[in-house]
Amino acid sequence: IMNYELAKQLKENGYKDIELQEGIWNSPSKQDYLAVEPKVLKYPTMEELIEASELVSLDLLESSDTWLAFSMADSTGKTKATGHGKTPSEAVAKLWLNKIL
């Protein structure tokens, strides 16, 4: 499951296949509590994120409780983009964001 903030960042930066439900406030002034929390209705799989990133290569490493995803730009071995997260999918999603920003 992808968290709402990460899914929202992906959508705001052009990833099209995401559906979000905004929070519903219990009052028109939006000063009281949320009656329904925002949530992600549809999010990409890790495979879809990798395909959308159009990467030459992708490496995933786990260290303690963190995953690191990185991609090489070309045969020179220079890193093109990186992302880290609590899950492999979160790391790849952040790599996608870092690649396009």
C-alpha cells in the first residue's frame, strides 16, 4: 500500500494512473476535523513504476529498515537517480520522482 502523500506527489508530478480521495471535512469552513481521511484508491505497482522510469538499470539495496533504489545513467557508472524508502516500492517511487524533477 502506498501512503497518501507519496501518491499525491507522484500524481502532481505527472504520474497519471493514480486515484486519490481527498479528505471530507465535517464543516464547510474546514476548521473542524476530517470526517473521512484522505486515501489512495489506486496506485502503481513497483513493476509499473520501474517501467515508467525508463531505466537502463535498477539496483535495490536493503540496509536496516531502509531500501535504496538507484539507476545508472549509462556505461560510465554515474548514478542517474536515487530514491529511498521503507519498502522497495516506496524507494522506486521516490526514484521516479527524483528522475523527473
